[in-house]
Amino acid sequence: MEGFLANVGLGLATAFSPVSLLFCFIGVTVGMGVGVLPGIGPLAAISLALPLTYYVDPTSALIMLAGIFYGAQYGGSTASILLNLPGTATSAVTCLDGYPMAQKGQAALALFVTAINSFAGCSFAILLVMGFAPAIAEAALAFGSAEYFSVMVLGLVAASTLSVGSPLKGLAMVVFGLALGLCGTDVNTGYFRYTFGILELSDGLSLIAVAMGLFGVAEILANIGTGAAPALAPRDLSFRAMLPTRAEWKQIWAPTARGAVIGSFIGALPGTGPGIASFMAYAFEKRIAKDPSRFGKGALEGISAPEAANNASVQAAFIPTLSLGIPGDAVMAVLMGAMMLHGIIPGPSFIAEQPAMFWGLVMSFWVGNLVLLVLNIPLIGLWVRLLAIPYRLLYPAILVFICIGVYSASNNVFDIWVVLVFGLIGYGMRQFHYPAAPVLLGFILGPLLEEHFRRALLLSRGNLAVFAERPISAVFLALTLGLLALSFSPMIRRRFRRARAAAGED
């Protein structure tokens, strides 16, 4: 215990030094701005800021880059709620219930709840990083390719329950997303797959372009000609309008806690990321809800759980990166690269060899999240005023931001055409009531699912039984079958009742 308190004291001394405070503030502020602007994302911002780290000490550099990462998660929900436009791909699920709340005049409440939930999710994950980083990292080592494949199958089946209507439509959209993920270069053979002779597709479809098209452009097309923007009363912008009622506090605390747990667990697994965590938290809340029909229409649980999971996953992602030297996603890979540029190698010996850096970074998480909370709540009124801008001015500006953000991510004009194509696809899906969220999760998980499936078969010499023989994998597959049974049992019962009724008439 004394050693733990000594490490915490060392971290506080590092985090509260004037230089660390300055770079922490710069990082979270830039990150929040990047999150609000659609299409840019933390990866592009961190990549642009990486050269600046050559001129500062490694601890301050890592604190700033980490601040950009988790700061973007706070800002990403703003555009999702106000404009149905995910500021980052990981906040796409917030659109499902956040935007309907804005349409009902509850934008300030939704933004306040996301800020509080983001802070709660981060706080829970930071406590895990402080107390259980070595133990969680060791547990994550028990996951092989078979376990990763099984947990991703569970996530994809859970994603089918995101749809408000038929689970068959949800599964169909998951399969569509998986098919999109096959486009590009095969990582094992190097062959081009489903590129149709288009060289720009050799690296696959851009996640940012697909997300912006399915959610942002589709929303603009669906709302063209709807009339003037909603009128905002002064009470809509008051602090009282932001605060949840006592009943609403009771409604959100349990989903927030569950989202933080799910996000921390998923984030601690290398190769997953906040996008998967937020989708799984949303699917879980909808599955256990007494009235699932409320989801997609402005349910507070629909923003509480995924926002807590999203932000908890980002903080927990530092566990495998720092403890094992295994980056959880592309952003963590860049952060690890920044450390290696300074001659610091993340891994099992990192915490022992660099205690000031590790504990200073962890303590800076508390500082950064408090700064984000203080910055976000006073700005809620400003963000809500975006809704007062006439649509004829707002939507062209959004299209410009989408195009700039998508182009800046890869400097490729082709991605702008991808956005427009998927905008039309998303609009068609809305007209026929096909959900967009499962498409995005299928697209994200598709390449990882294929990679771990092929690797597991390679290690087992083609024996499919490996997925059932490994206990953890078998548990996830059993949960998947149970979820499928729960999803389709109401539809099967209805068909039986109709068949009996028809037999009775005969």
C-alpha cells in the first residue's frame, strides 16, 4: 500500500508540474475541437501533432497526445446529438438516440448527460489502470485468435439488435458491413479483392468516409425541404434545462455503470477499440430494457451506456499498450510510436523502468478529464444554438466540413465520392427502414474477424473445433447462440400463432 501511495504521489508531482499542466490543457482542448468537427478524428490530429513532440520531454509529449485522444471522445458526441453527424466514427452510435432527443428539444440535456457519463466512464477506467493494469494485462494475454473471433461474432450478433425493427434486417446489414470490409488487399496473399479495377480501393474503403456518408449525408438528404430550423426558447438554453430530473438521474446511473464496465473490459483487449465498446454497450442496454421500443427515439440509456463505454475504453486501451507493448488500435499505435521515437519501449518492464512517466500520465488523465468537464458544460448553450441556424445555411456548411474532413484524413479526392455514394445508400436504407449502425460495426470488425479466423485455423491446422474446445471461446459462442434465440423467438412464436389461426379457419 505504501508503494502504491508513493507512486500516486510521484504521478501527482509529475502531472501538476507547470509544463505537464500546459500540455495537458493543449491536448484536451485540441482533442475536443477535433471531436466536434466531423470527419477529422484523433488519428489525424495526433499524426499532425507528432512532429511537435520532438522538442519537448517524452512525458509532456505523451500527456499531450493522450489528451488529444480522449478529448476527441468528449467532443465527438456533440455533432452526433445536434446534427446526426458523428464527430468521430466511435460516436456514431450516439446518433441513434442523441439526435432524436435534440429533435424533441432536449439537446442541452443530452449534451450534459454525455459530458457527465464521459467523465464517469473515464474515472472508472482510470481507477482500473491505477490498480489493476498488470492483472488486466495478464488476463488479456489469455485471449488468442479463437477468443477474439468468438467475441467479435458475439458483438456482430449483438449489433443486429441495434435495429428498431426486424432482427433479420439487422443481421442483413451486419453481413453488408462485413462484405464492405472485404474490399481491399488481402493481408495474407497480397491480392486485390473486390476492387473492380479501381486502384484507390486497394487499401479498402475509408471508415471515415463510410460513416460520414451513412449518417451525415443521408441525414441531409432526408431533411431537404423540411422547412425552417426549430425555434429555441430561452428555457432550452438555461442551466436548468441541462440538468436531469431526479427520475432521469435514476434512469441513467445504472446504464452508465454497465457501460463503464463493458468499455473497460473491451478497451483492455488489444485490437478492439472504443467503437466496438460503444456498440456493445448500446446493444446490451437495449437487450435488457423493459421497453426496447424506446431505443432509437430518444432514450437516455441509449446515450448514457455507449458514451460511458466509449470513454472508458479509450482510457483502458492504455493498459495493453503500456503493459504489454500491444497497441489496441491505430491511435494507440501512433502513441506507442511517439514513445519509441524518444527511446522508450512500452512493455512488461515499462512501469518499473519509467514510473514517473507511467504514473504522471495516469494522474494527467484525472486532470484532463476535469478540464474537459469544465470546458464542456459551459459550452453546451453555444453548441445548442447551432440548431437555430436555418437549414439552408447549416446543411451546405456541414457538407463542406464533411468533404474537408474526409479529404484531410488521406488527401484523397476519391474518398469524397465514397461519401456521396454511401450518402445515397444510407438515404435508401432510411426509406426502407434498414438500420445503418450494424453496417458500420460489421465494416469495422470484418477485417479483424477474418484475420483472427484465418489465424486460428492456421494454428489448429484447419480444425474448426478449436473455437469450441477453448473454454473462453466456447462461452462467447454459447452467448451468441443464446442471443440469436432471444432475438428470433418472438418472430417464431408469431409465425406459429398465425399458422394455428390459419389451421383453425380451415
